[in-house]
Amino acid sequence: MVVNKSVKTAISKLAQLGLTIYEAKAYATLLTENPLTAYEISKISGIPSSKIYEVIKKLETRHMVQSIQGERSRMFIPTPPDEFIEIFRTNMEDSLSTARSELKDLSVTKASTWYTWHIHDYDGLIIKAKRILDTSQQTVLLSIWPNEAEALGKSISNAENRGIKIAIVYHGATNIKIGQIYRHPVENTIYTKEGMRGFSLVADSKEALIGKIESKTTGAIWSMNEGFVMMAEDYIKHDIYVMKIVGRFDPLLKERFGPRYEKLLDVHRDDDF
């Protein structure tokens, strides 16, 4: 089998779903050409002949292939991808539901809220943020930039559709119409000066996720610690207070503090000018 980029990607994604590389290769082989005998699957895919029947049996158990009777021997055809995905989704949801129930029974003590959870990669931050948004029950506060707004757009929209009150401090131009948007008026913030983006998310005044995103690194902290959550919530709320003031008194503020609020940003001085 000529392993092109699409086949490699498909094999990689199947492996992420829990299939072995041999199982993924066998299924991908049958999708590109079928029906095939076990020998033909082995030859085309490069799976050792000593392993091929074990691999096919596993795929049959997963409802990914089925056998048909050929002229001289058994041959195999693949379950259509859409059908396989639906079977996999149903089985996974059933397993997760059962696991949730069983794990709850194991939890005999109330979860501690004193610790912090450190996240060291961008995908981890986005996954955690999605979980927070998807399980929020009353309110969401966000301080966000365009990249993260796009990555979390569906979860933010779903939260609003559930009736969650959402307030967003948005850094940059936007046409987003979700919740209450407050566009940050200062383009050259401490983040842009240092080539990074900030991220803050608070849900239900109970949990917070704060992060710093750079071109090659991401660092974030999640916690349900009351002090940490209060600090994060106050940070976003105070930005919103400022946005409201700026929205109503922008000309006067620029006249007094400079066109880019230079004098306002200098926290080490408070001249009467």
C-alpha cells in the first residue's frame, strides 16, 4: 500500500482512538481496497502474516470489519467510516457514563479547593477552558484574545444558549455578538509589548483559569481556591469597570491622560496635570 499523507493521518487518528498501529493499518488498507483476504491485507499493509488474523479478529470485535465468503477463501470488507464512528461514539459515551457513575461512588470526601493545577501547553489550556465553559451553571467572565475566542467559540456560544450570563473583555477588533462584549481600548498593553497574550476565565465565582500565551510556550494555572478565584474575578471586573468609563468619557480621558493613555498607564506616578 502506498502510504500517502492522508493515509498516515488517518492511521494516526485511529491510533489516538485506541487502535493499535496494526489495527489502524488494516482498516485503512480495507478502506482503500476491498474485499481482501487476510493474506492480501497483510501483504499490502505490511502487517506480519503471523499477526494478521489476530488483528482482523480485534477489528471484528470492534465492528470495524466483517467477513464475506469469496470463491476460495474468506474475504473482508470494512464497516463504512460514518457507521464505525457512530458505533465508537455510542460505545464511548456508554463507557464514560458508566465510569462517571462508578467514580462518583469512589469519591467519599469533598474535593479540596486549596491546590492549584499547573498547565504547560496550549492544548491543555484550551481543553481546560472548554470544560469550564461547558459545565458552567450561572456566570462566565472572560478576558480573551482573537485566537482563543476562535478556539472556544462553540463552548462560549453553547454556554450562552444555556442561559449563562457572559461578560467578555476582548483584546482586538471583533464582530462577536456573544454575551456582553467590552473591547479593550489600549492596544499596547503589557502583553503586546512583551510579545504575549493573557487569558483569564472565571466561572460561577467558583473556579478560575489564568494563563500567559507566547509564540512557543504557554503557562496557565487553574484553581478553585477562593482567594485565587476572587483575585481573577476582580481582575476581569475591574477591566470591565474601566471599559465602561472609557466608553462614556473617552475624549476627556485622552485629553487628560494622552492619546494612548500614557499618563494613566504609568502606575508609579499620579501627577496633577
